[in-house]
Amino acid sequence: MPRRLPDYAYGQTGAAVRYDRAGARPASRRKPRDEWLVLRPGAHEGYVEWERAEAIRSMVSDNTPASRHHGAPKHGDALLAGLLRCRRCGRKLTLRYTGAGHDIPRYSCSRGWLDNGEPRCIAFGGLRVDDAMAAEVLKVLEPAAVAAAVAAETQIAQHRDQVREALLRDLQAARYAAERAFQQYDAIDPANRLVAAELEARWNKALAQVAEVEARIAAHDGTTPAREMVTQASLTDLADDLQSVWQAPATDARLRKRIVRTVVQEVIADLDEAAGEIVLLIHWVGGVHTELRLPRRRRGQRNSTSPDIIAAVRQLVLIASDDVIAGVLNRNGLRTGHGNRWTRERVTTLRSHHDIPVHQRRLEDEAPWLNLNKAAAFLQISPKTLRLAVAAGQIEAAHPLPDGPWIFSRAALNGPAALDLVNQARRNPNHPAGSPSGQEALPFSTT
């Protein structure tokens, strides 16, 4: 095991005074390295070189979650655990997970409250902060994405399966024990039946142990997926879409944290109460500093519906009910803030939350808003003619979604532009003005 101490050192500890219930009593304290009396690297032969020992000591020190280090990456999806520091008091921010599935990170400066009963300084949700930090890290990593991917692939190729190596060592030991048992059994005099029976039982037990280890190795190989060979071209393609690789479900959260800790030294956090923003000062490893200002998230805002969908629903309620709106949204591949398909109940909830009035069913002669077919029937022209007029800018119409209905105002259809269009269509003998009088039509259409 490598030694963490130098080859020769003197004066590493000093006298101190410790206070407890019994009063003051003498104790010792460990001095910083710059206060040691003697430090002579290389004075004696060590297990590893001095440079290697220093690298190990630095790595162990960085992995310790002390106040001056960010610590090693741990379990959980929070990206900045151990990296955030409060700008107001200088303490590290603590992390806790909330939500129904305990998967929503929240950062708070609670160290003073936990230790001394002081009031908490700042607290904010971690989802938006982690997303913004990931975007900044990806900007830094994109220029060297190919080199980093090649280095990672080389490291993975050189890294052996530790579980399989341990099983192979167990198999080697079991085979050695079986061979030794066989030699003992083979060397015994057959006339000594009691000893021969005992040695034969030991040999059979050793063979059973070998078979058990071999079965464990086979089971391990069967459950371990084969790793595909990655070429330079494929790594280049991955670097072109690094954000997709970062957000892939198969990407380990601890790998993301190690990447962040490679380029980020520390992040100073504060809240701007007047502006309602989260202020982050990123200290990069190279000495560059970047300030980020993020709007504070209200409860449930991350999973809120897109503003474009809300605007589309505001227009669709002019001509369609909640059932029809849900179908139009699903046909366009749109989802709720939680990623669910739209239903009538969800559209109703969305309208109620954003104060959108419900669709009012009226007679066709009184409806202030019409779809394409009804507007064409009102003007007594074909829907295609009206559609071409809208594309040419002669008639105003709203089209909230690509695969959805057109919305026409009855007031606009009574205007001079619509009258000119009707006269033009009637003067053209190649384009009928409207549908035959006896043709039946569906009661409602969203095309």
C-alpha cells in the first residue's frame, strides 16, 4: 500500500489545549506542512516515488468532503453537490432531494442553522441551476470533445473487469486446491481405505468448488453486455452532438459529476431578491470566472406547459371544444409539461389555470370565428381557393399549429378583401365558386 507520509519528516505535530466538561487538558494537533521542522523527500527508499505519493495524497485530499474541497462525486443526480458555496457566509451549500420520488434536488445554506442555530442564508431549486451549469460545461468541452472521447475510450479499453478478475483468481485457487487434493489422494496407499476415503471426499469437494466458480464466471459473462468497438469516426460523430450524449439516459450521473469537477473549481451562489434571480459565479480550473444569472423558479414551473402550447390553445378555443383541442395537440406531437398525452381533462385544467374561456357553441350564422370549410361555405367558394388566398396574403387567418385548423374571423370575411376574392373566383370559369347544393358535409371539421 503506498505511503502517504514523506520519506523523512519531523515536527508534524504540536502541543495544543482541548476543552471539555472536565476543563482544559493538553492535547496535540497536526500542523500544516509549511510549519513542519524538517521535510526531506527521498531520504529513504519508499514504495512509490515522491511525485507519485504526492499525487495520491492530493487525490485523497480532494476526495475528502471537507470545507476546502468539493469531494468525490457521490450517488444522486444533483450535478453541483459539493461545488456550491454561499456568497453571504462562505459555507458550503447542503443538498437534499424532494418531490414524490425524492429526485428533485434543492440546494440550501443550512450549515449555520445545523451547527449553531443561525438563520438560513439562501435556498433554491437545483433543476434549473444544474441545467444551466451543464450548458456552460458543454460549451467548454465541445472544442476538445474528440480528444476527450478518445482518451475515455482508451481508458475503458485498458480497464479490466474487476469482478471477472476476482472470479478468475478464485478459479485459480480452486483449481490449485483440487490439484493438491488429487496429488494427496493419488499418493495414498489404496490399502489404507479410511484415509483414501477421506482424501477422495476432499478431492470431490475441491472439484465441486471449481465447478461452482466456473458457473459464476459463466453467469457473469452472460449478464455483462459486450462493448462495441468505437472508432475515430464514430467519436467524431458523438462530439458533434455532445449534448445528446450528455443527456442520454445511459450516461452515468457520477460520470457527469467527474467531468464537471475536472473543469470547475467552485461555484459561488447568491440570490438577487430585487431582480428575482439566482446569481452564480463559476470559478473554472484555469482561473477564468463566469457569472450566470438565472430567474428563480416558482413551484412547479419546470414542468409547466410550453408557452407556445398555451398560445395555441387560446386560439383553438375560438372554434373547437376541449376534446378537439386535445386531438389536435396530440396529432402535432405535443405533450404536457410532465410528458403526457393530452386529454379533455388536461386541456380543461390548462384553460382553468391560465384563465382561458371555454369554447362557446353557437349557431353557424352567429359564430364569430369559423374554420376553413365553414369560412369557404360562408363565402360560397372552394376551400382550396380560400387557402390559396390566405397563402397569398389576401385574407387574414390564424393557423396556430402546423397540423391543425385554420381560424377565420367572420368580420374579416365580411370585409372588402373577401368580397374581391369572391368576385374574382366567380369570374374564373375553371374554378367553381362552391360545392354543389345537394352535397352533404360533416357537422364539424378541423382541416
